Amino acid sequence: NINFYQEAVLNLERFIRIYPASPYISYAHYLIAISYYEQILDEDKDIQPLLVSKKKIEAYLERFPDTDYAIDLKFKLDLVINQLAAKELLIARYYIKNEKWIPAINRLKTIVEKYDKTIFIEEALHRLVEVYYRLGLVEEAKQSASILGYNYQSGDWYKRSYKVFNKKY
């Protein structure tokens, strides 16, 4: 199955080299991006296909922003970014479970800094509250909680973070 995609990409790249002025160039680039996108499995597998797919989609969107295919690829890019954030959170949870606090904080900060538009931002902020509080870094915990509270006050993760500070809540 993977060989099919590799072969398709090679043939599309050859087409692009041989016919650089073809009216189908944007479509050929689109098919290359889709070929990489289709090789993504799920977030607990290898991260490399996600990174390659993201790179190919971003390159397409930069080169052909006004095509019909760009609309489809913008949607797929959002999905790829969500999967990258999910991968980071999965790894962060593993580190938390195994009490590897520094790597956990680093993974959670990556979500906050790079993937703040994803659905995983609230949990990442909450996990930072928990880890910081557990380490006795109360000010850092409060800072993460205030970001969570300011942006997602009605959310369940905010309520959980509030419980970290106030056991009676």
C-alpha cells in the first residue's frame, strides 16, 4: 500500500519535471500532498508521516493559495495539526504517568505554543497546572490556570484546574 503512494509521488514528480508549464501542475502538486496525507495512520503511530504531510500541504498552500484544491488542503492541514497536538498530549500523559516531569512540561508547552488553536489546548493547560502544582511551582500553576480560566472559563478542564487549588470546590 505504501509502495503505491511512493510510486504515485515519483510519477507525479516526473510529470512536474517534464511538463512544468502544464495546466495540471497545481493538480499534480495536490495529488502529491494527498498521497502523503493518506499515509497518516493515527496519532500514536510514527510522527514522521504527519510532519511530511504538513510540510507538503503548507508548500502547496503557499504556491497555489487560490485553487479549489487549496480549500480541501486547508481543511486537511487543520486535521494534521490536530493529530500532531494529540501526539504531543499522548506523550505528555505517558511522562506524567511515569513521573517524568520535565519532559511532560516540555511536551505540554509545545501544545500551548504551537497548537493553541487545537482542541487539545485546554487539557494541556490543565495538565501544566497539575504538574507545576505537584512540583511546588505554585506561581507557574496559577499562571497556567489563569490562562485557562481567561480563555475557557466555562470548560470542564478549568473546573478541574480550580479543584487543584481549592479542594472544597
